[in-house]
Amino acid sequence: MEQPRAIAAVTSAATADPVEAILQVLRSGERFLVCSHSRPDGDAVGSILAMGMLLQQMGKRADLVTADRVPVIYRSLPQAGSIHTALRVHGPYDAAILLECDGLGRTRLRGLDEFFIINIDHHASGRPWANLNWIDREASSVGELVYRLVKAAEVTVTPEMASCLYATVLTDTGGFCYGSTRASTFALARDLVEAGANPIRIAQDVYFSAATSKMLLLGAALGNLHREGRLAWLWVTHDDMVRTCASEEDCEGIVNYALSIAGIEAAAFLRELPERRIRLSLRSKGKVNVAAIAERLGGGGHENAAGCTLEGPLSRALEEILAQLRLGVAALGPGTG
Ligand SMILES: [Mn+2]
């Protein structure tokens, strides 16, 4: 598809200042598509919403689309209802903005390949694969990058926008616990609270609003908890999912219970999918790079939090991931436990 001349012109200047290059595209266009990865998390939802609000304030039209529905715990974010669920997108759009996707496939949306793509990412697995790329692996969340865009565009950080962005920082740092948390993260959180985000309400919605099915599923997973030295893992079968009436989003965070054990450096949570493939979540306390392991197995993510999908059965996927994790832990040298 032929690009508007203004957009083609800024592409070459993109490497110099990606923020300015992106703003030039936003200013020169009228209609934009904003997407993120399938199974959207707090960073995906919050940054899509804030990006939509930025475009609105710039007088642009923005369609917000994800392949999977917004998880219940994020539905109280301002304008969460404006995110549409679809498996195919239709233009015309002047550009599609993809937030934290290391390729078109990550969205599980069809029809994106005809658009000019802006890729904004902060994952260790992030690559400059799109027409215009802004990858900052130091950022706590992709929401932090959207915030920088908002400041550079000189639009107002409304309380609604601040709430969405605060949710991205809160969730992507695991409640200010992960390695990406630094002084600048708290400075950003402070700015957002001053701009009107309510940290208590957002934390209650995210961390104290679990479905009963999630607790029942957690019980099943903890019944399958195993430890070997500095590794811990747990799993749920498809039958466990059915028996507890659990949905996919109820699996979110279960891996952290394995990681929370003293002396554990890396943890894995395995979930048997209906078609018997195995979805894997990996977590590390910082010494084992689980993004590298996930990438070797066809997935991706951050050094501390990553995922991938393996062929079943469960026992085979477990052996495959344990072999990788054992190597990762052995490379740390002798340790206790
Ligand atoms: Mn993120």
C-alpha cells in the first residue's frame, strides 16, 4: 500500500529521534489503529488506552483493537470499553501503532500487513522489525514510553490517562518488585499520581479483585508444586481448568507462587491447553535470563518474565523446560538449596 508522502519522509529520520519521528507520523495522519499482543496484560491494556487518549487530544481518530478481551481486573480502567475485540482489522489507517509486539504475529490480528507500522516496545526480545521502531529495554513498561510520547506531544496528562499509565507501571514491575524498578520508576509513578491516578483504587482492582475460580485453580496448581534445588515448578491440566471453571486470565500470576519460595532462582508454570499443547510462563529473580530460554523455545519476553508454547504432552514439555532451566541454574555456579 502506498504511504502518504509525509509518512514516507519521516521514516528515514527515525533512527535519530524515534519520539519525534513517531510524533511526525501522528501529526501528519488522521486515522490510526492501536494494538498490542494477544492475551493483553496490564501494560498492553493501559498503554493502548493512553495512546488512544493521546490521539484523541491531538484531534485524531483512533481504533483500539486486541485479539482477546480485556481481562476483568483491567475493565475498570477509564475507557476500557473502547477496546474492541477482533481477529481481523480493516483500514484505511494512516498507521498502525503496535505496543510491545516483537512481530505482527504477536497480535494474532490479520490484515495488519497493509499498514505503515509503528513498533513501540521495551522487551529484551524487541527487534526493529517495523517501518518505524522505538525500542527501549530500560523502560519499566511500554506505558512509560507512551508517557514520554505524551510529554513530547505537549498534550495534557488527564487523570484518566494517568490512571491507565499508572496501571502499566504497577503491573509490569510486579508492584514495584522486578528488576526494571529504579528511582525513575517511582518518579514516574509520582508524576502519574499527581496527575490524578488513584494508586489505592488501581491496586485494589488489580490485586484484590480475583475471581473465586482463580483461587480454586491456584489450589490445584499448588497441589502440583515441585522443587529441585533453586528451581520450582507447578502446573494445571486442562481438566483442572474445567473443574474449577477457570478462564485463561485466572492463570495470570500463578507462576509467582513458585518463585516466591526462599532460595528459588527460577520458576515455571505449565498449563495444558484444550488441544494439549502446553503454555509456559517463566519467572526469574534476576540471575537466570528466562527471556533467552523462552526465545530458544520460540517465545520471548523479559529477562525476569517470559513465556512460550510447547508441544504436549505435559510430561514432555516439562522435561524440555527443566533441561533448559537446569542449565540456566547450573551456570550460576554452586549455591545453597
Ligand atoms: Mn510490558
